[in-house]
Amino acid sequence: MAAQNPRAQASDRITLLLSLVPYLLQNNPVSVDEVAENFDEKPATIRKMIESLIVMGVPDRAGDVYSNQMFDVDWDLFEQDDIISLTNTVGIDATPKFSGREAATLLAGLSLIQQAVDEDTKQIISDLITKVARGSSQGAAEISISAPTPPAALALVTEAISRSVHVEFEYSSPASPHATRLIDPLRVENAAGTWYLRGWCHTRQALRTFRIDRLESARIVETPTDVDIDPSGLPDTLFDVSDTDIIAVLELPEWAKDALADYAPREVGSTGGKVQLEVNFGSLDNVFRAISRRPGLITVVSPQSVREQVAVWASSAL
Amino acid sequence: MAEVSKEERQFSLILTLISNRYGLLIDEILASVPGYHEKYNPSNDTSLASLKRLFERDKSDIRDLGVVIETIVVEFGWNDGHETRYRIAEADYELPEDVTFTPTDFSLLRLAAEAWRDGSLSKDSRHALTKLRSLGIAANDPLVGVAPRIHTSNETFDALEEALQRQGIVHFSYLKPGETAPSKRTVAPLALTNRRGIWHMLGHDVDVDAQRTFLLSRMVTTPEKLPNRSFEAGTTDYSAQLESELDALESSNEALLTVDLGSDAHTRLTAVYGSLSENGELAVRYSDVNLLADELTEFGDSVRAVSPEALKKALTDRFASIAAAHGGVK
């Protein structure tokens, strides 16, 4: 976590100080709670920031900082009513520009979102991309996400989400036989280049995750969604691994182990530059998929029966 | 008096350099800004040199936050005399006044920033969001319903990204697809692009003095920075160059596949690459034959390559090595 890194902490606090001043100037006076809410910080953090702000200023040549060259607030109002009223500011009064890295993170995130939204929002994002680039003090860092063709059903799914209506499609996957599914779509997510739909499945009466490139004959059903689930409360993990059929140990070179990071692997050993990872799989097809991440580099060590099935599966494609 | 903290020193440095529009000499900075001032002793060369190094580190840290300290060299016009002054120009510091954001813009930018959940750049996306919040825009959450995630949580990405920022040169072992032993590469990173979830790097390969594209997933060792070496990258937009190169490859390379009807491969490949032709073949555009073979391996015998030969061979090689690694078929 960044919070453990003192360098990150100092940079977090300086950025917050630089951002706090222009906000306070525009909203003077303002309650600590309101500032905290705006910056998504704890009120105690904001109070601490104000306490450190008011001892800082611009020094004269001898290194003395006089009170008219320092930040100041109405102290009684701050102490008694928890209200910040700036009475003196120095040096900065506007929002700082983005760094090249900051701009690049926004631009890359925007170009991913752009793949999934309607034409109007695509245009808004194009304009935003120009604005963010102009708002950087160093251009944008050379980090980008290029937009490949998204799966055909993506636009339809996001339209259903924005209109709060149901979506229905045919679905089959290695872990679930073919069925027609009626879904309250909650959110689309992109993980490692693949788009997923998360929603409430009326057919199964449960929260489910679907690969959007597996949706067939997707169509909008013009009935308003009715399940009361806050999409922001969805867990970060895409899949529920409770329906585990196979527990296998896979071996791969230490340098390549990131290839299986999203399978929630447990490291059970390492020898001569190779690691052994224990992974839960819902089906044999998922084992094939995992070893195909780095063909020939990932080997199933156990169970022996799965090893043999992998050999048969690979040989049949020769 | 308590020791001046690093953030207090750096914040005071920013305030001071913005407030002195003609800039300050290094000695004026060290003599006055809290954090340097207390340790400033012009008659002690050793302590002066260490304070100057501290100033250089602060300058670089502050730059990472988006605040650029400008160096102005003033010539005197006699005896080649000159002095170096430092300042922060308002135009470099402030978000331009006409860069404004609507509540919808803000909601989209917040989603974009939140895509960076892990990895070293999550700090930078968080800082971008803090700066945006200083504009005090109330988010109106349109039902966009999109939550992208960008995964970069590995040492390889971090090392390359750091070198990219510092114009450094790195070396690493690289396992080219189809080769059995890795080779040593010495490269100046120029751009990092994620395409279909796969990170590509455009770099200047120092040994062959030419640009090359690398896959991060094939770097066998964590890239290490060469000490005291840097590369003048010029002002080309390398991300755009890399993306257009990959686009050009995709539009010129086409593979033909046959796919079992009703298979998972059929559903997923047609969702992305379009429908089958009349004779039941699927045309797929690709930038790299090995990447395409990697993508198709998971479908096993439900997908077969018709052309090109290189793809047929790449797939056969993959299945042969998987079969052999699992003891073959008795």
C-alpha cells in the first residue's frame, strides 16, 4: 500500500496542500466536513492540513517568514465552529497542472472507457482528452491504451445500463451449460483486455459475471431494472471460486509467474528458478486456458489425471 | 524548534519560487527556504554541496508532482560571466483558465483515474484526482456503468516506466517467441502501450542502434537501469507512433481460420473478429503471428489455421511443447 511508503505520503500531502488552497479560495468560508467530502478525505486529515498550512509561507532573504507572508485562517471560527475561513494566502491561488504521468493515467483510462460508451459520450471524451493534454505541465507520459475492436455486444450492454433496462442473451461457458439469461446489468468491467458484464441474473437468482464476447443474440428487454444493488458495492474479484472442481499445482518459470496472477494462485514451492502454484479451477477447460497463457512454459504438476488430460487435449490439436 | 519536514521544505520551495518572478539564485534559496535555511553555512563546502544535492532531489520530486522549476541562465555580457536563477512560471504552474470541466466530465475523469487500482501509477492517478477535486465540481453520476481496470502491478512495468520518465537506458534478458534461449538487450524505452491487455514497449535498441518493439511478458529478467547513461529521445509522440505501427501491421496481416460451429471459440472469436465467410472461414487481422498463436492456443482443436503457414507452425509448436511437457500421449 502507498500509505506505508513515506515518499508517497509526502507527495500525497503536498498535492493535497496545493489543491486545497485554490479550493478554499473559491469556497471561503467553508466547513471542514464539506472540504473533507469534496476531497474524499477524513475531516481529521483536513484539520491537520490546515494546521500545517498556517505555519508556512514565503521567507524573506534572511529566512524569516513574516505573518503577512504566511497563510492564515480565522482561528476562532476554525477552533470553535470547525469552519475554514482563509484570511491570508501567499504564492498559489490556482489549481496546479497535471504531471506527465498524471495526465497519462487519465488519458489511458479515458480511452478504455471510450470503447464502451455511446456516440455522445464518445464525443465528450474526445474533447476531454484534448483538455487533459493541455492541462499537463510536461505533455503526457508515453503510456497509452490502444483501443482494439470491442466485442459486438458491448455497446448494447452499456446502453441497457444507462437506460436502466434489462438485457437478455444466450450464454454458455465451460462452467455453465447453454441457457437463456435475463439480466439486470449493473456494470461492465475491463480486466486485462477482456470486457465483462456484472449483473443480477434473474434466471439463476444470483449475481453473476459474464464474458461479453460470449453473449449471443443479445437484446434489450424494455422493462425497467428492479434489483436494488449499488454497483459501487460490488466486490473487486470478478469470479466466485466456490464452485471448485479441480485443485491443481502448476509449475512455471519465476519470471513468468505474473501470467497467472489473476487466478488467485497460492505459491507452494520453488526450485531452480521455477515456482509451483496451487490454483482452483471450475472446470478442465479453465485449466487448458490457464496453461495457454504461456504455451509450453506452464506445466501441470499434479494431479496426474489432469496432466494426462492436458497431454491428450494438446495432442488432439496437432 | 522541530526539524522541518520534507513536505514543508518542498511546499515552501514551491511557494517561494512562484512568489519571486525573476527567480532566485541557488544561494538565495538555500539561505532562505525553511528546511535548507537551518543547515545553510556558506563557509562549509561539504555541507553546501550536500544541500545543493538535496535541492536537486527536491526539484526532481516536485517535477513528479507536475510542478516544473525553470532554470534561467542570465549572461552578464563581460568575462563570459553568468548566473543561474530558478523560478516557477505561473503559466507552467496553473491549469489554463479555459480548461474547465462539467460535472459529467468530472465523473468520467474520476472513472478514468480509478482504473489504476494497483501498481506504481495508482499514486499518480490519485494525485490527478486530488487536483481535479480542487475545482470543487459536484459529480453528477451519469449511468455510464463502466469500470475499467488497468493492471500494471509488476516490477517489469515499473522499471520500464521509471526509465521512460528519466530517459534512462535499461538492460534485460529477452526470450523471443520461437527461440529457446533468452538474449541480452540494452534498450532506451520510448513508449509503453497496452493493446488487448498486452503491454508492448517501443524502445531504441542501443546495440543495433534502431527502434524495436518488445513484449513485457517476454522479458525474462527485471529491466535494470544502466548507471550514468541516458538517451535523448527527441520530441516524437512515440505512443502514437507505436500505436500506428501496430495498426498498420494489423491492417496488412490477415490469417484465415476454420472454427468448429457452436464451440466457445466460435462464439468468442466471431464476437470480436466478425462473422464467418461463406465457405466457413474466419478472417482475423493480427499484428504479430506469435501473439495470435498465443491467443488461439486456449481453443485447442476447435480452431485450425488455414493460413499463413507461420501461424500453422506456431500453433503446432505450441501444442507439441504442451504435450511434451505433460508426458505426451501413451
